[in-house]
Amino acid sequence: MPKMKTRSAAAKRFKTTGTGKIVRHKAYKSHILTKKTTKRKRNLRKATVLDQTNNRQMKRCLPYA
């Protein structure tokens, strides 16, 4: 059986915690920041755990993570 390939786009965007959960960064923080409140921008900085519905797909994209 050959080795599975990791999706490099997913490897750049997602990390795995010690317990096996997948962590992602939030969207909507790149441009047009003047109309967004300071509180909203501050909350967008934090990383979040990936939703359970997308978990199986990301485990396939990151087989060795």
C-alpha cells in the first residue's frame, strides 16, 4: 500500500492539538477592517476548533497530522 499524500493547502491552514482536535483560524480578518468593531476584530484573531461536521473530511486531507 503506498503512502497517502497530505493536502498541502490544508496543512498550511489547519493544525492538530495534542488531543487530536483540528484547529483553524477565523475568516473575515484580511481587509475592509474600518467598518468592523474592535471587539469583532479581536475575536477574529483567536483560533477555534473545527466543527464536527467537517472533521472527517479534514482527517482525510491530513492523514499524518
